[in-house]
Amino acid sequence: MDWNTLFFVILPYVALALAIGVTIYRSVYRPFSISSLSSQLLERRQLFWGSISFHWGITIILTGHLVALFIPQSIVLWNAQPLRLYLLELSGIALGLWATAGLAILIWRRVTVGRIRVVSTPMDYVVLALLLVSLITGVITATVYRWGSYWFTGIFTPYIWSILTFRPDAAPLATLPLTIKLHVFNFYLLALAFAFSRLVHIIAWPLGYLLRPWQIVIGLRKARVVSQE
Amino acid sequence: MPLNSSPRAATAGLLRAAGLVVVVLTCLVVASTHADAAPAGQAGLPGETIFQQKCIACHTIGGGRLVGPDLEGATDRRDPAWLKAFIAAPDKVLASGDPLAAQLLKESNNVPMPNLGLSAQEVDAVLQYLAAQGGTAVGNTAGAAQPTPTPVTMVAQTGDAPQGMLLFTGQVALQRGGTPCIACHSVEGAGLLGGGALGPDLTQVHARYGGDQGLGAALAGLPFPSMQSIFANKQLTPAEQADLLVYFAAADQEGRTPLPRRNLLVILGVGAGLAGALFAGMAFFWPRQRMSIAQRLRKYGKL
């Protein structure tokens, strides 16, 4: 039993089992809690700069990880020309920095805006901290230990498949630099926190909003105040 | 999750979080003790097999030195306890300031012997094999004690440097599906922003590994712990080894200086610039979202 096995074989199963199991429990018994509890009505200016950059950046990067996991050959073929490799890597780094800056704005907002601080739970801060570690270690991995898009297909694609197919083999990770290990370990912490935090809102896809008729919400109380004036 | 944020709800949330941590830790501890009980995956491979797989790229027995020393008689030359410790964890022995390890490092063009992750049993097996191959047999009863020079996989000098460069950069795929070198390694002159930086720079690898013979053996076996899982079933073909060898030799002769720091700064600079452009794009393309529908209605009289 070594640290490598504990962190990269056992922890993933514990984290993924809890993430899936508790999320199902929560969506069945606490369906209305599958939300991130929007604070847009409390503060919207900083939210715009933080939320849009963070969410678009992190979503595209996460998609990139998933593409490398599910269709690694597409990445390998794309990277076969160094210029295309650089294009992909620079895009990833730009998105990573964009998301990191956005997250920094969101953290700043949550700490400094009184109205937001009041509605914050301890778990909100935990999630922000984990995401910050994830982004910073990710950007370091992408720059200092480049070219991640390429070696991911040789190291992490087989590793993650070994976990998903219940034939775990964490040996490829044993010799990696600490920063990359921390990036992976931190992902499992995020998976652990997933079902117990606002992160569950990831499974809520508001696709209905694209199809339903528009509606305008009118605040009656305010209207009454206006009419009294 | 608490939908309101009263102190009581927050306390309850904290308690629940603490409970979760306890549950997870318990799971981890139980799981790890269970994993302890399981048999260790690789129980003793025979010494010869280990030698062929992990040592042959840098060492011969009676065939002269490659990157590392000729191991003929090594079990006689060195203190057994030292040998055992060094083979098990060369990185640790070197880090401990061991003078002999430092001297060997110098003799090996400063290429440190990697930690091969051998178990104590496997180290013993290798030592027995070495002893049987020409040192004093330690508990060896087999008759195979003749010092037969280990056949070194020599790469034919038929390589083609431009083809080697294409293999290095991945423009020509490795036949058995291995990840191209550029993913982790850099050779100055290959690619505008250089190669990867996860592994060491290979611009001068030909000289460091003692020329054709040493580097050829390394390319044949790729005995580096971080590469083994990637290339376990995807070894380089002899033709690929030859092309890469000639390419590395040519790159070394060009005598360029690797510039990893310049590449890193360029990458970070361009990345930060693009991120700034994305923020500028937000200001340009998303301005309406900063106002609520109600504000927009009040300001413009329409949506």
C-alpha cells in the first residue's frame, strides 16, 4: 500500500461513488436543491466579469479533457503538425488564464460584497478554494510541463480508462511531478465535494429555457411603491 | 444543503461536512488496509528477465561500458549492501551525498541512473544474475556461470535524420502507436516553440548518452520509469530507432543551445494576451447582459 495507490486508485473510487450515489439521492429527495443558488439579484456587475469568463473557460477546458479521454486519436492527429499543437496548447492556456482571472473575481466578490457574504455557506468557500487549486495547478501543468494535450493521451487516457473499467493501474502517475499529481488529487477532492455543494448544478441543464416562450417577471411590490408616489 | 443561512443551519452544515470527512477517511483507511492484504502485483521476476528489460539499455556484462558501467564483476567490485541499496533506489543514494554514487554519475556524463522501482526480491534476483554472469556466485547453483557478453541491441547506422525529425515531432506517427517524443521532450530546432518540457531536453542527448552505442541501446529499451508505461507495448521499431538516433546525432552536432525559459515566457505571454483579448471580447459582445431586463426596459423602453 503506497500513497500512489491511495490517492489515485482508492480515492477516485470513493470520490466517484459518493459523487454519483449522493447526487442521485439528492436529486430524488431534494430535487429543488440541485442548484447553485444564484446571487445575480444581489450583485451583477462583478458577477458578469467573473462568472462568464470562469464558466466559459472551465467548460471548454473540461470538454478538452473529455475529448482527450474519449477520442484521444483526434487529439493525436490534430497535434501531428507542431503548429496545430501550439495553437491547441496556447488556446488552452489562454482559456485557463481567462477562467483563473474569472474565478479570482468571483472569490473577491464573495469575500468583499457584504450581501454575497451573508448568503455564503462554508461549502461555497471550499468549492472556490478547490477550483482555484485546480486552475492554478492546471495552468502550471500546461506551461511548465508542456505539452499536456499530447502526453495526456499517453499517460492519462489509459489511466482514467483503467479506473473506469475497474482494472485500476496508477503506475503511469507514480513518476509525474508533484504539481500534476496535485491537479489530479484535487480533481478527486472536487468529485468528493460535488454532491455536497453547489457543484451539483453542473447536472442541471436548463435546456428548456431555449424552447419555452419568453416571460417577463414583474415585481408587484415595487410597482405598488411606484404607484403610491 | 442549507437553503437559508441562519447560524443554526450553518452549524448543521458544518457538522454534516465534518461527518462526511470522517466517513471518507474511514473508507480510505479501511480500503488501504484491505489493499495491504492483497498480494503485491509483481512477485519476483527472474533476474535475467529483469536485466533484459530494465538494465540492458545502459549496461552490458562484459561488453564494455554504455551510458552506465560494464557490470561484469560488479558484485565483486562493490560492497553488496551498497549495491543493493543503489539498485533499489539510486536516486536516494545519490541524494544522500554518497561519494561513490557521485563519482559514477560523473563517469556517466551526468546521466543519473533512474529509480527502476524494483522490489527487494527483484533486486536480489538481479544481483544473483549478475553474480552468476561472472562475479562470485552468491548462492548460485546454476551452471550458467560463464561470462557471456550480453548482446546489445545495436541500431543499424541506416537512419535518416529528416525522417527522425518527422518521427520526433509526430508528423510521421510511430508505427506501434507510441506517443511522439515532442509531447514531453524538446530538441532545439524542432518546432517554433520547441518540444515538451515534462521530460528532459534532448538537444545534446547523443553526447550525454555516450554516442551511438549508448543512445542506441536507450532507444531500443526506453528503460526510463516515466516512459515505461507509455511504451510498454509500443516499442520503437528498429527503423524508427535508427532514424531517431541519426536525428539526435545531427541535432547534437549542430550545437544549438536549448532555450526552454524563452519558450515558457513566450507561451505565458501569448496565453495572457489571448486571455486579455477574451475579456475585451466580453466587453464588446456581452454588454447587454450587464443590465437586467427591467433596467433595459426602463432605459430604452424596449427589450
